[in-house]
Amino acid sequence: MATIYWAGDSTVQYNDITTYPQTGIGQVFHLFLKPEVRVENHAKNGRSTKSFIEEARLSPIAERIAEGDFLFIQFGHNDEKKQDPSRYTDPFSEYMLNLEKFVNTAREKKALPVLITPLERRCFVEGDQLGLGEHSDYVAAMKQTAEKLKVPLIDLYSMSRAELRKAGAKKSKDWYMQLPKGVYPSYMEGLADNTHLRYEGAVMYAGCIARGLKELGGRYSDLLVAWE
């Protein structure tokens, strides 16, 4: 059976005890998969499309991925960081070119790329009103790339915003590392925010991606266990 390779950032990465209770979507995605489907998670905290490529993190994927495998590509949070030239990419130029490199890496090995728009942050303003967020240009750029290259796309951005609106400001706190100071060790305080996920949030958003695969049908829905 196929292997799913993940390329992404902290919202996707596998965590060990040193970053507990932070949990990445790729860490729990096996819950939605048939037992014979393998997952190889190459996502890493703090990476953008640019830094992921420049640190040669795409290279082991290119070496290992094979015909019939899948490459799930989810970036955006760190590509937005204008203050950091080592990570920032312009959404409608370098970001799109980098996404194309990921897509080509999969296609050169006859594997199947899937673009996944960036997860929304927990961005409530004025009580239960969900703010505009920061991803809109990167979401638009990824959609343009998917259309240009004829790549399947799962719009996690829109799905996550819908789930946040449904849950509201209070309940959605359970999904993110958004807890008072002192709950985590001091070295974890930088991750106690409205971006990094806890287990509940990772499972919630992994379910969104699984629903997206189900809607794509065919080889994509064949990866999934029967649920819902």
C-alpha cells in the first residue's frame, strides 16, 4: 500500500515529549487511515517553503517517494514572516515557485501531490467574532498553483475557519496551545499561543483533511478507514 509523505511546518510536525502537549496534524493522521497506509512525516517546526528547501529537507522525500505514494504539502504560516528573510516568500512569486518544486518532486517519481492550504490561527476578535487572519494571499496563491498545475487541493483554511466559527472562542481554546503562563515549562512558552495545536485540535483538523480526501474520491478516498 502507499506511503503518505508530509512536508510542512509546526502545525503538521511529529512531536516528542520535549514539545508535549504540542501535537501536529501529521502526527495523528493515521487515525483516519487504513492500517496498511504508511505515514512519513518530514514536517518541521518553523519552516517555510523556502527554508524547508534550503535546508535540504525535500531531498530525503525525493530519494524515498515512489510511484503511487502521496506527497501532502502544507505551508504558509512561516512564509508570511516578512521580518525573517530566511523564511519569507512573496505569495504570488517565490511561494508559488516553491510549491511547484514540491509538486514536481512528487510527479518526477510518479507520486501524487496534494496541496493543503494553511490552517487558520485562532484569531478571534471582539468576543466570538472570527478575525480576518493572515493567510489570505497565501491561500489564494496556493489555489492558483493548484489550478495551474492541475493538482488536487484541500482547503484546510476554509474548513478550519468554519470549525472555529462553529466552536466559538471559548471551546476552541481546547484545540490550541493557548493556556495561561506557568502551565507549560518555561522553554515551551513560545509555543503557548493560538497557532500550535494540542491533541484535540490536531485530530479535529486531521479530520478536515480526511474529509477533503473523501471528497476527492478514487485513490485519495481509498486511503481512509470508513467513518462518519
